[in-house]
Amino acid sequence: MKILIINGGSSSFKYQLIEMDTESVLAKGLAERIGLEQGKITHEYWKNGEKYKVSKEMHFDNHEVAFKEMAAYLTDNEVGVIKSINEVKYIGHRGVHGGKYTTPKRVTPEVMEELRKGIPLAPLHNPANIIGIEAAMKTFPKETENFVVFDTAFHQTMPERAYRYAIPNHYYTEDRIRVYGFHGISHKYVDARTRRHFNNPHMKNITLHLGNGASMAAVNEEGHCIDTSMGFGPGDGLIMGTRAGNIDSTVIFFLGEKGLSTQEISKILNSESGMKGLIGSPDARDLETLVNQNDPKGNLCLDMYAYRVKKFIGAYMIALGGVDSLIFTAGIGENSAMIRKAVCEGLETFGIKIDPDKNKQLNHPSDIVEIQASDSKVKIVIVATNEELQIARDVLSLV
Ligand code: AMP
């Protein structure tokens, strides 16, 4: 059985066609700059174990036009991997904000209505999601079923004490202001991968999704998320590529009183802060370069970044009543030995001890690698996240 995964944005989308019998990727690609003058679609496919890549620059009037190009690539005689789009029986869409939904959903008019109702909660993501689902429904046959798997769903098991804000109750009951949490598909995937690796379904895990956006989650012995660092939106918690993370609301009022509009303040906190605000670049590779040059701004940024992560590790060890493993994932978590080391440094008293050589080793042979020292009480692992496969598994569980 083949499942097509769509991870859609407002002017682009990524796709992956997965053969579920072997959980292998047949083809994947990216359509970008949709609606702009010059768009591009890049298509990668595997044949006899070899990977190939083709791309084409063209104008896409809208998502539907780009979806048709994707379908043409998938079914092409040369670069295609299926004979007809009828072979795609199921499509799984990544949904960023699922509002009240705790589980993946088959797309129905009610689900579309809920996504529309959720636009004020996720003004950037939900419209893109809706556009992607509608384009898929127009491109693929009526029999093809669409599903949406939400990034917020994994966090819906949090207890009320963790997801409520201490503001007047009616903002929760009427405006649905609460902690939702994000990156849930990734947190769920890496947590499950780690349990399988240790053959232990009853672990207490702390997952660290450290990418351009970054969040952490505390996952209890039952595999349920009990707390997470992002909140009502993706702005809370850790220091990120361009987001500030935790900040006192007084700063926002102060900037407002200085005459900045809400849009300007939002731009500062979401697009100009985090690593970018501290070192001028949102990229951890640039941070590493600066630290290697002993640059004071770089050193401070690394120190602040790691300190913030450590505070959440401490909080989640308390919330979970201990921890069995720390799980690093996403662009930084999977690639930056410097940041993993800085995060674990000083936590030896709490049984967290990294092996410096294993941490530095490149080109890990497996999608999960243990990097704790032999006398570390807590396991420390790097897991290559695979959100597309998690979406596909969630879809499979429904059909
Ligand atoms: P993601 O959002 O998960 O795609 O992560 C993207 C981020 O990962 C980039 O902005 C970099 O900060 C970081 N990153 C990617 N590759 C590396 C690398 N080789 N070393 C250090 N950081 C990396």
C-alpha cells in the first residue's frame, strides 16, 4: 500500500510517496515559490537502490497547478514510480494546529470546518493546510482518501495544570487560549523509536527537537506527553533560530509603549530574535564557527541556548519524577555535537553523562545512536526524526 504525504506551506509544499509494506520512500520532492513569478519543483526518486534527482522551473498559478506537476512526475514513464495516480489510495497531510483534535482525522466537511475555525489560532499554518487539502482533492480521484495528522495532537494528553495559563477563565473557555504545543509528530516519532531501541515500553523520556524551531517534551511511562515547551503558539520556550522563546510579557508592553505596532513586535520576537538576534545568523553552524573563534557573542549565545535547554530538562525531570533518556533530534539535535555537549555539561550529578567521542562521531550508521558514557544513569540518544513516516503510520492506523 502506498501513502502520499503532503507537508504544505503557504507558497510551497514537500511530498513523499511511501510504500508502507516496507516503509520505504519511493519518491519525494519540493514545489516552491507557488504564486510567485518563477516557481520550481524538485523531484527525487529511487530505482534499484539508486537515487536520482530532476527539477523544473516554471510558474505555478496556485497549489493545484503544482500538485498536477507533482502527479505528473510521480507517474512519468522515466522518472515516475507509479503507473497511475489511482495507485495513491491515501494521502496524509501534516496539520500544524489541530485545535481540539487529539488524534489524526479523515478529512470530512466537519474537519475542514474545524480547520477554518482554527485560523485565528494558527493564521499562518491553517490556511496553507486547507489550500493543500483542497488542491489534493482536486488533483486525485474522488476515491482517494485524505487524512490530516496534527502537530498539536501528541500534546493533548497534558494535564490541565500544564496546559492552562493563569489568566481569567473565560479566555480559555471562550477563546481557547491554552498551551497547545507543536512538533508533536516529531516528538512522538523519536520517543517511540527510543522505546523500541531499548525494548522498553515504560521509559520516562525527555525529547529535544532542536531545529530552526525548537521545543522539548516530557513523555511519561505510558508514552503520554505531560508537558511541552511551546505554548499557545510556537513562540514560547527555547531559544530558536529567529525566535526569542520565553520572555516576560512586560517586554511586549514596553515595546508597545515605545510606539511599535503588534506586527512590528511580532516580527522582532519571531523573525529577528533567538540566535539571529544574538549573533546575527539563525544558523547553528555559524554559531559553531564563532565559538571556535572564541567570539564573545558566540560564547554567550551558546551559553544562553544551553542554559535554557537545561532549565527545561530540570523542570521535566521533576514533572516525570526522573528520566530514563534524553533524546536529541532535528537539525541541531542531530548534527551539532557542540550544542549537545553544552546541553549535557554540568548535569553529571543528575546521572546525565555524555561520552565526548561518541557525541562527536559523524556519519552515524543508524537512525538511532547512543552517546551516553558507560557510567551514565540516563541514556542519551540521537534519533533522526522522520515526520513523514510518522504521519504515514498514523494514517495506516486509521484505514
Ligand atoms: P531543522 O529546522 O530541523 O531543519 O533544522 C535546521 C537547523 O539545523 C539549521 O538552521 C541549523 O541551525 C541546524 N543545522 C543543520 N545542519 C547542521 C550541522 N551540520 N551542524 C550544526 N547545525 C546544523
